[in-house]
Amino acid sequence: MDDKDKYEIVIYGVGAIGASIGGLLTPHYDKLYLLARGENAKVLKSKGMTLYHKVNDNPEPIRVNVIEDMSERPNANVVVIVVKNYDLEEVAKDIFLKLGDKPIIIALQNGVENQKILPKYFSKVIYGVIAFSAWRDEPGVFGYRDIGQIILGTIDNSLQLTMEKVSQIFNLGISVKITNRLQDAAHSKMIMNLGNSILTLINFNYDKITSISKLRKVLIGLFGEGIEIIQAAGYKEHKLKGLPSWKMLDILIKAPDDQADELFKQTMKRVGVNSMMQDMILRQKNQSELESLNGYFIKLADSLGIEAPFIKTIYQLCKIQFNKKPFQPLDIEEVWNKINENL
């Protein structure tokens, strides 16, 4: 038996990313199980998964192995956790209750909050940085854009052999790279995640944006402050396939407005619904990743004596608007004016 075939894998959390990973791997690896609940589980069991690339052209459904409770796979030895940080503690407790500290945990959350939560329960934790976007249209129906990479790493660069074996499985359907610079990779991705807040705040729709130039300036302001904070904290850029480099962002910052706007327009036409937009707008949840992303940068900036007016203003506006039910987006002009009041 091939060494990698010893692994029985459960993907815990079948939202956009979890479903995309499961759908891409299932045709190549039969010891893979998706833990889903509610209507999502019902549809996946009865109809299979519809997974499409960019545009839904009604592909043949993928038959997937579905479970609704961790106790259904007591011998699972790899659990891929694909839930948001705000649900992570509860999920970790559930896995530990059913499996103890036996499985290898692969944590696929934005940010670094998972590095505080998961070691309380598990001794074998591998962290992943996702460099691609995906979305859920409805239960059982998911789409994704061009797959970039999943970057795997550990806090102390241990579990190297285990990561190699796990990456062999993932590489059957998704490009995986192992890094010994986990913190650089995680923080580099977090900089890009800062954009989720402004796009959610204005309920971004390219055809309805009132000022693409002001949106560019807000995003560049967020990214620029994020880079400044991360560098001051001692982290370095970790280039992520499919995402703009810091050099590219610097070119946008320094380019004349007309040239920068044109490049920005082409980029934004390809932007889809991000995870925060899915939470706040599509699913109308009362929780988001705002604290674990923007809030993290603010705390780090304060500890370093950095002002960060763009990040702080967007954070404050999101806090107000996200608490309104139903959610009420702001126009980019109003956001821009608020930021200028704080500059």
C-alpha cells in the first residue's frame, strides 16, 4: 500500500473553500470525506456537488462522501479545518471530543488567530495559506477562480515528513507548496485580506461603483499601511501565486492616476465575492473576520506606534454598518470623505 493511502481525510466545513478542495480532490482520492450539515449536507448527499470554474455551465455533479458528525469517521487521521476563526474554538472542541489528539490537523483560516486556538487541543497542527478565491451560490453549488496554491507550514518548522505526505495527496488536484516561512506567508496573505472589508462595506459591484479611482486609493491605502505594519513587525514578503506582489502594489501607488486607474479597472473586473461579503451580505450573519484581520492590524500598529488611518477608519465604519440589520452598505464617496477626515 502506498504510504499516502494510509490517510483518511475529513474536510470539516464545506463552505466555498472546503467544497472546492473536496471537489477537486475527490475524483483522485477516495478516502476523503466532507463534513457538512443542514441543507448543504442534504443536497450533497442526494444530488452530489456542483463545482464550476468561473462560469456555471452546469457541469456533471461530483459524487462526494458526506458525513454530518465527526464520530462517523472515528479512524480519520487527517482533519482539514475550513471554518472561520470565529467558529474555530467550537470546532476544535468537537474534533477533540470525538478523536482526541490523534489526527493531523490542517488549519485553513485567514490570519493567525488559529495559531493561538488549535495548539490548546492538538499537538500536530499544519497551517495553510490559501491563495485562491471561491464562493457558494447555494447549498451544493460552488464556483472557484483559477487555483493558485495552498502554502503549508508549521510554527516551528516541524512535521516536515508529514507535510510532504499530505501535500502528495493535495497535489492530486491542487498545487501545494511547503514553506519554512509560515509567518511571512500568513501575514502576506493578511495584507490582501484587508481589501475584504472595504469591498464588503460598499457591497462591491463593478458596474455600480461610483468612483473606481477613489476605491483604488482606499485599497492602496489599506495595502500600503498593511505592508508598513508587517515590515515594522519584522515580517517579510512571501510571494503568493495569483496575488499581486508588494512591488506591483508599489507601482500602483506611484503611478499617475490615469495609468493606475486603467490597470486597476482591469483587475477589479475579475474580483468576485470575498469571504466577508459572503458572511455579511449573502448569508446575513452577525459575525465576520473583521476582528481577526483588520482588528489584528490595528493592535499591531498601536503596539508599534503606527497611525494607520485607512485601516482604522474602515474598521470603525465596518463595525457600525455590520451591526445594522439588515446590513446597509456605504457609497465609496462617503467612505473616502470619512477617511480624509482622519488623515
